[in-house]
Amino acid sequence: MPFNTALSGIRAANSDLKITGNNIANASTTGFKSSRAEFGDVYATTILGAGVNTIGGGVRLQEVSQQFSQGNISFTENELDLAISGAGFFILNQGGDQLYTRAGTFGLDKDGYIVNNTNGRLQGFGADINGVIGGVVGDMQIQTGNQPPRQTTLVESALNLDANAPVLQRSGTTILTNGNAIGVTQVGLQNATTSTAASTNFALPGAGFDFNANTVTFDIQLAGATSGNNGTVSITLNTANGVPANINNFNDLRTLEGVINGQIFSPTLPQTPIDVLAVAVDDGGGNYHLEFQALQDGEPSQVTLTNGSGNAGVLGLAGAIGAGSIQDNSGTPAVDNGYPLQSIDVVGPNQTITYTSAEGQTASEIASEMNGLAGVTATATTTARIVAAGYNNAAGNMVINLNNVALNANDLAGLETEINGLSTSTLPGVTATLDAVTGDLIVTSNIGDDLRFIMSSTTDGDTVEVLGNPAVPSQTLEADPANNGIGAGNSLASTNGIVVGGEIDLVLDEGYTINNPNPPAIGLYSPFTATSFQPFVINQFDPTDQGTYNHATSVTVYDSLGNNHVMTQYFVRQNYDPNDPLTSPNHWVMHVQIDGEDVGDPDTTLPPPGNVAPTQASYNLHFDSNGALDPLLSDPILISNWVPLDQNGNPNGAQGPLNRLQGGALPIVVPPTNSNFEVVMDGTSQFGSDFAVNNVDQNGYATGRLSGIDLDDEGVLFARFTNGEAQVLGQLAIADFANVQGLQPAGDTMWAENFESGIPQIGTPGTAALGVINAGALEDSNVDLSEQLVNLIIAQRNFQASAKTIETADAVTQTIINLR
């Protein structure tokens, strides 16, 4: 019967209409793949085959075949919109089932997993903390919270050190002024006194004496002056040489003073000038007299007035002169450092220079002058102690005058603060430190000036004890208000000042030495011997002095709490002497500091607390004749004694070090258990060009927040953070099948593996025959609407034609039934 045949055609046309309608319905579905109906005819057959004239039984739907051709790529603004260009499927974990899709509309769920619209988790290869991608497929996840900090465990530096850089360090010797005059606590007058011969007070003569009619004569003699002109000058006073006729007031006396000084400094030949000055003195109470003072303060010289005429009495001189003379030798020097005049010979390769330091000259002045000598570098420092046991400020009104600056603090701790506050102003270069053991206040002049102490107090018995050279006894100032601030019963009753001088450190270039042909009994230097001169590296590395290193560079490193610190590398070229087997060519030393602090392992040979303190971290770098780093001769660089500090210089609570003495070694364990890290210098060279930083990197970072993600065409997922880091989170996995049309549709534009598709061939984008990833894009449906609309018309006609077959068959059947 043709009815069944026509019915099969209707069924086939209906299926075709459904498939075409489904294609049209999903024309805008992302990643959708169109289907087509594939039909086959139906014949009745037996096991022996069909007859030659067999009539077909209609049509049947053999296959709904999906077309996995590439859809158009449309770009979006969503970084997690993904499209595959080429073969392959995204892999999804949907509730434990592994499904496959070409629809890349992904986003993040509340836990940071990359999911599609049905919460299927995108699959990929995860990366470890170092960004190394593994080989196990799993859920792709982006941590949306703060990125935890990562401690620096590796610093990579690739530099070029200038092969033409000079050797800055030189060999020499050093000697310290350790003579028996150095640093001795000297006591004496705070101000020098002057030898003075004075007349007695006298009343102005007025009209009772007429210089016009009378002449006054006497002699002035100066003897014992070591720095002035000794001798005798005769003085004649009358109106002929400018004296007023009568001395009626103090101004007339001043005129007389000028006449006398004129004759002292321009005497009658063959007399010569002497260093004496006449001074008219008014005590403010109507009493007047003349004083004859030696010009040089502090010298025990003698000023004598002799041979006065009878008329000298009108000036208050006659009585003493009549008895023989008026004489004075009261000149006394102020206290100084006690350093004697001393000469030494600086012997160089080509000449010998004699240098002489003046008596009482400060260590600072001596060092300054010696720095002008060839082959000599001099520095000076002065140290004195205010002894805690000898400091008594009972009522708190003591004033200590240090180098002409009054200090008003009531105790030694207060003095420390006050002195340090003036170190850059009125007390330049002077600092103070309290000794935690003895309680003494250590006062230091970093430039070697004398330290001069004067004390005053209105409280009887207040004392200040000062110690300079500890091998010499200290000295004490004691207050006694009844005796001008000086204790009358004290052994220092005649003194009111203490001075401590400094020491001088001399560095002599190679080939220079010092001789002392005529050493004084008390001098600045001990007698020179072979052991007086110690080997010394001139221009020793000092991170605060740019003249002691050739190159430097810095990089930021991070502690375990994410705090940033600055590591600075200093490079110092080393000397090479072909005759010295202890030196080698192309040798550099790299010194390392972090935040300006040393990070080398402690030196256990030092006394406490130095035996646990960090030392200078230094590492040898050797280069071959081609300028390449020699890894066999160069040191491995392990920073093993870094204690992370806060802004106040205190430990900040981050992980501390494990130094080599405690077992610290390479390689660094992961995760790190201490602050140690490695510095790798691979790629560093020594060529004849300027210093250059070719590459510097480190693997630590601070805490960061997610600021964006990137995905490259190979599916590698990067996360960008606010701390500047871009971390590899993983790589997408995509799958392909030997028979993609064998995949089982699972709905929501996803397919499942089945027997006909074969097992998935999983790989990374761009490998083998797999396509690449377009981020920020989606693959459109591959439905061609024009084609589908035409197919729709064809299916409709097929349906109608099959229905017409039924209608015709019905008419034929009816005709047969109507036969009579």
C-alpha cells in the first residue's frame, strides 16, 4: 500500500522541518553547531536479497548530522569571553560529568572558579607559585581576594662591570698618635693672666702740677717674654712731647697713656721697642691709675718700672720707684691640651719633609696640616668621659660650659640629649653617649678639637670629674661660691678649667714612613719601632663614601610579611700584582647591604656583643680573559644573616635569618623558613664598556589585589595585581576527538563523549592540531539562515507532496471500493 510509503515521507519531511527549525532557533546561540537531516530509502529485503523489480517502502531518517564548521569570531569587552579558532572544545566539569563546548561565555563564581552559564567549571592545567604549569587537568580558579605576599628567595642580576675601571684601594700603613701627651686630662686657668706693673691710685693733680714746667721720667723693662720683644725703654713726659699741662680728668689721663705708648713703640735710639702696653684705668669710683701690661697673655714675663724722677709720684709711681722698682711676673697661661712642640720627618720615595706641630696645637689642626703632606692622610678624634661617680649636681643649678657653650641639663642623660642636639650648630662634630655599664657620659669630637670643660654652680661641693687618657688620673672641678666658684680646700683651688686633647690617626701611602729623630720626653708619639706601623688598606670600602667603590646598583626585596627593603650591591675592583700569587686578574668583590645594614655572618672570634653582630657581606667575582663570569672561582652568593627591620631600626616581626654557622645553606627551601635568599649573577660580564645593568629581577612581592586578568592565544592565564605582579595561574585545556560527529549532544551547547566519538585528545591550545584561543571574543553560531530558510521551503514541499500521495492513494482505493 502506498499509504505507508507516503507516511514515511511525511515523517521524514517533519523531521527535516524540526531540524531546520532548530537550526533557525539557534542562529544566535554562541558556539552552536547546525545539524542536517540525512535520509535513506527503505526496501523490503530477505536474507537472500531483494528482487530485481522490488518496489521501495519509503524513506527513513538515518542521521541527524551536526556540522562542526568554524563559526564567525565576534569580539567583546569581556576578558573571560573565549573563542577557539580551529579545532577543539573547551572542557567543563558539570557536577562531576566531563562535557565539551565551543561556547566560551565564561565568568567567575563566588569562589573564583571560571564557569559557564550552567556553572560548569572550565578545565585547565594549574600552575604552582613559581608559575610553572603542571600536567594535571583541574578546575581553573582565580583568587579574587588579596594576593598574599611572597618572600624574596632569589635575586637575579646580569651586569657589565667596566674592565677599564681603576683599582681604588691601595696598600699602606697606619700609625696612631699614642704618645704620653695624648689625651691627658689637663687642668688650669680657664683664662690666661697677663704680667702687669700697676701704679697706685692717685687723685688728679689739677692745677697743683704743671707738666709745662716739670718733667716726669722713668724706665719700663720687659724680661722673660718668650714670644715678645724684651728690653728697656726710657719714658719722658712733659708738654713738649704732648702731655697736657695739667691732668684734670680721665680724658687727660688717656692722652698721657697715648704719649707713653708712643715712646714705648718708637723709643729714642738706640733703644728698641718692647712688648708692653700702658693702659689708663678708671675703677668707676673716682680712682685712677696706670697699668703697664705685657702684650702676650699667659707668659710669666716680668714688667719692671725703675729709675723714676721725683716728680713720678704725681702718677702714683714715686713711692715704689723710690724704693727701687715696681715689678710684676703674674702672667700665667690658660689651660690647654699640654701638647709640646714636636717635629717628625715624613720619609717618602723621593724626599724627606720635616713637619713641626706647635705647642698646644689641637689634634684637628695638626691633622689638617699633615693632610697637606705628600703620602699622608690624617684624621683626628677626641674623647673624654664625665665620670658618673664624680658628677654631683645636688641642687640642679650646675652649669657646664663645653667649648664655650653653656649646658644647663641637670643630669648626664640630659647632657647627652643637649649635646647631641647641638652637634650640627654650636658644638659642631661633638656627640655624647651614655655608657650603659658605668653610667659615664662619653663626649667625642669627631673632628679632633680639644674638649674644654668649665663648671660653675652656686651650690658648695658640686663637682665634675673628667677623664681623658685612662692611663692618666682624672681631674675634678669643685664649686665653692665663696671663692669664685672654686673649692678653697680642693687641690684644684687655683684652677677652673679642664682640657682634653685628641689623637691623630695617620695613614701612609705605600713607600712612606715616619721618623722621629729627636723625640721629646713628653710627646705626641711613642718611640717608633717596626711594630708601630701596621699594614692598612687605603681607601677601604665604605658604603657611605662613593670614592671607595667602582659601581653600585639597588633592587627591592621583600620579607615574609611583604614589607619592601632595598638591597644594594657595591662592586670594588681588586688589585692584581703578577708577582703576588695571592692576587688574580679580573677579580672583583661584591659587597651587599640591605637598608644600609650589614648582613654578613657574625664573627665568633670577636668579644661579646660583637660575636653575634652582622658583619660586612662580601663575595668574590672572577672573570676569565674573555670577560665572562667564572662560576668555578666565583663565590656562591647566599644572603644568610638578614634581620628585616622597621623604619625605626627594630626587627619588624618577619622571618629572621639562618646564618651559615647555624646551618644556613643553598639551595633555599620552599616554602622558605627563614629570611635567607640567593643572588645569582649569571650573565654578568666584565667588558671594556660602561657599567650597565642588563637585567635585574627578584621573585618576591608585597600583598596585592586582583586588578585584571589576561589570556594569551595559547590559553595561558595571567592575573595582574595592584602590587605590579603578573602571576601565571594556569593554562586552558582543550580537547578534540577522532569523530566529532559522534559526540552526544548534552544540551546547553555542550556535548558528551561516547563510544562513537572516541576518547578525547586533550592538550593545550596551539599544539598538535588544536586551535588557538581568542580572549575577549565569542564564536558565533555557524547557522546560515539563508540556507536554512531554503531548506525550510524544501521540507514543506516534501511534506505536501507526501500528503498528496496519500490523497491520491485514497482516491484510487475509493474507486476500487465503488466497483460493482
